[in-house]
Amino acid sequence: MDNSSGSSGVGVLDKAALVLSALESGPATLAGLVAATGLARPTAHRLAVALEHHRIVARDMQGRFILGPRLAELAAAAGEDRLLATAGPVLTHLRDVTGESAQLYRRQGDMRICVAAAERLSGLRDTVPVGSTLPMKAGSAAQILMAWEEPERLHRGLQGARFTATALSGVRRRGWAQSIGEREPGVASVSAPVRGPSNRVVAAVSVSGPIERLTRHPGRMHAQAVIDAAGRLSEALRRNGS
């Protein structure tokens, strides 16, 4: 954070910003905060404790002040806003290229939520309304959102799933997933991962439609287009997150 821009006119916020800037470089004792910010010791202490109350600041095992978990939560929300802002045109292009409905899913606990979609304009289509919650046990998007999870969470998620650990190993190797009648009879889909600035999988881009059109090998038809769309979203997140 650059402090050279001077005062905002709201003194307490300027001082709180000084504290957060000081913690950006790592943990700090109260004496360290005083030295880094130039604030009086009682002021630095009062602000750090107040920020700790709101989880904007926390303490490490040694009792030093560190940046708190609320900042990560706010950053994740900002990332989701950036993702949704970019998703519309990317999904529309994917729909136009493939001729099938396109969706964007994010994981929420043991479910996945459709957070954006571009529907096929006419004819038989797989309609997944925005806001729909679907299980993490079936479908190519579920495979994507599961495949790169921590081992313990992965093992837990595979219990009762329509796909196996071997299938997810193949997903990680290929970089995309497909499903044929896994989530819903007669429906096929292809999905690829969207990655945030830290390279963590934050969402899955999918196209879905009837098996009659997508065939029993939908990845052959649409994997590259889905990978390209996921790549554009990932790039937008990296660009805006840097």
C-alpha cells in the first residue's frame, strides 16, 4: 500500500491503513508497529486491537499482529465479482462456438452452484438456471471442482460419487472432464477448470446438451473450446488479481 498519497481527511482510517501497510510485510509486535507507522504506542495498540475485533488483524502463535482472515474473505468476494463480470461474454462466445448451453459453476460446501450461464437459443437444450444448486457427486463440473482438492477432502467427496479416483486422475492429466448421463439421463457435458491468481481451481466452465448431439465422446467435440473459455476466465482473474 502506498502511503505517499497523503491524508484522506479521515484520520482514524488513515492510521488504520498505516497499521495494515506495516503488517503487509509480515508479523509485527506492538513495538514494531509503532516503529513502522510512527503512531503513538497507545494509538497503535488501540487500532490494532480494534482491527482484531473485526478480524481484519489477528495474532500469530507468538502473539504478534498479522493480517486477519477477514481480508482473505473480502479478497475472495472481490475475485468472485471479477469472475462474474468476465463470465458473461466468455460463456456467450462458448455457446456460440459449440452450439450448446454453457455454464459456470462454483463449489459451495457439498454442492456446486451455477453462477452464470448462456443458454442455447433454440431446440433441445440442457437448461441450468443461474442459482441452481447441484450435487458434487455427479457431472463433469463436479469432477473438475473435486479433482484438485486436498487428498482428505477428495477422499471424503468420492464417497457415493458417480466417478472414481482413477477418473479424477485422468481429469488432472487431461485438464478437462466429460460426463455421459452421469448427472441426468440423456445429458452429456464437458468441463474445464478456472484458476485464480494462486493457481487454485476456483470454478468450472461447462457445456452441456443432449447425448444425441454431444455423442458419447463429448470431449472430442468440445474439450478445446471449453479449455479456451476457462483459460480466458483464468487470465482475467490473474490480470485483475495482480
